[in-house]
Amino acid sequence: MRIQIRPTLVFGSKNAKDPAVVDLVWLTALLKDIDHGKTLMSACKKMGLSYRNVWQKLNDVELALGFKLMDRVRGHGSQLSEYARYLIQFTEDFDQKTIRLGQSSLSHLEEGFAQFRVKAKKQWRIASSSDPMIQKAVLNIGGFELITAGSGEAVERLLNYEVDIAGFHISDSQSSLIISKRLQKEGMQIFPVMKRVQGLLVAKGNPLNIISPKDLLRPKIRFINRQKGSGTRLLLDTILAKEGIDAQGIRGYENEEFTHSAIATAILAKKADAGMGVKSIALENGLDFIQLKDEIFFLAMNKDLSLNTDFAKLIRKIRSLSSVSPGHKSIGLLRQISGWI
């Protein structure tokens, strides 16, 4: 960041609501390029500007000043007028006189920002798999920056110290043990916060009579998938493999969305007939739901943060919300998930 005091030409009446302005630093840079042998066209290209717009702006400036900045000679290009040279000298002198003032102002601005940073509340960064309870809790508590990511990506970001907290969900105890051992080896604490139900979201009344993943193979059914790396995508692929279903036979398997809400929206907009998601989102959007699998949602962070009061508030809010939301259930004790961690 820098502060620079720049001379500017302002056109129009004194009380004009939207006067035309021209930055003299920009204008003199253009004029100096032309003075060094560049054509107006090449000078415009160097600045990445439209020749037509620059030409019009130069005409406006000359009209406002009452004299020519360039003498245009057919066959010999353009040469700067004595007025243009005076304008260049004036702008360069102005810059020299205001450099110190700009540096001093920047110093004062940085001091002011530093005071605000001290007052500002710590913003914890949390990367989490998509879930309405997580989103509502973060919004309600404040002090957290939520990054929606797949479960695998959330865990990797935590281990790489890109975020302070990771939210992820797992549907089987064996996978949970593998992940928890890896996190604990890196000094992370793991907290179960809720159970939730995942399944297929379909239109109200289930007009296509979809009752199981095998129905997704029917040619007329359009599926909408979650993105690669998400826990929901992994859960679907696990279910398909267990039932011997070829994913390539599912119409729309390659079409991806990044949240449960986006899946519901696609079905409501009749862009898809079915998609994977949580029960609470189906009910919230007036969709039917075919239950497939229960899973557990965890939060992980380093041991120091696990003792922080902000984190304790977040945990309590997630558990409180999930205890009253259909398709979710609060978990508060490790004995409730014996064999998972």
C-alpha cells in the first residue's frame, strides 16, 4: 500500500455532480513516451489503453486548457508543444514536493490501522465440509471465517496450518480411526459434534419413484453430484462400489456442485432429478428424502485452540442447533462414538 498525492485536472462547472477528471501523472507519462519517439498508438498499447479513448481524452484536455499539447504533422507523427513541456515540468516538480508529505501521511495511516488491529477480535479460520449447522453456528457466534471445503481438503488445510479448525464427516469407524490417528500424531484434538443423515434428495412426491442408488442407472434420471474430494462424494462412491454400481452409467455423475443447498436448488430448478445431501436441507427446501447412511461430523484443531473460549462457544452452538434439527443429532460424549477415535 502507498499514499501518493497526485495533481488532477477537473473539467466542468464547480458544482458539477460528476465532473470529468484527468490524472496529470498519467497524462505526462503519455506525453513523455511520445517525446521519446513513440507514436500515440504505441504509447496507448504500452499503457494497455484504447487509442480512441486516449485520443478523445487528449482533445478534451486541449479544449479545456485552450492550447495544443501536441503538434501533429502529417507524415512526421506528433511533437510536443511548449505548453506540454511546461506541464511535464510542473508535474515533476509537484511530485518532488509531495513525496515527503505522502510518506508522512502513509505513516500516520499505518499507525491508525495498527490501533484498529489491536481492537479487532481474533478471526479464526475454519475449513469445513458443507453443513447447514456449521454455517449457522459460525454466523451466530462471530469471530470465525468459514471456508467451505471437502472433508479431505479441510483436514489437509489444518495439517498444513492454513486454517485453525477443520470440519469433516465420516460414515464408518475404520476410516475414522485412520484419520484420527493421523491427526493425533500431529498434535491435533478431535471433537465429535453431531450425527447426521445423508441420502438422496428428490422432487416433492418423488414423481420418478426413486428408492435406491440402483434407480440412478435409469436413463431418464438426471443426477447432480458433489465435487471430487468432498465427504459426500466419497460416501456416494463407497455406496456405489458396495452395491456393484458403475458410476459411469449414472447420467449426470460428472456434473458437480459444492454444497448441499446447491444440490437442492438444482432439483428445485428441474435441472436434475436427484442428488446426494443431508436430510435437513431436503426438508428445508420441501424435497423428498431417501435415507442412505448415518455419519458423524467432527471438528479438529490444535490442543491450544481446543482450550479457547471462542471454540467452546462454537461447539456448544453446533450441538445446540443439531439437537433441534431433523436429520441431525447432537453428540457430546466420546462414549457415544466408541471405536471411532
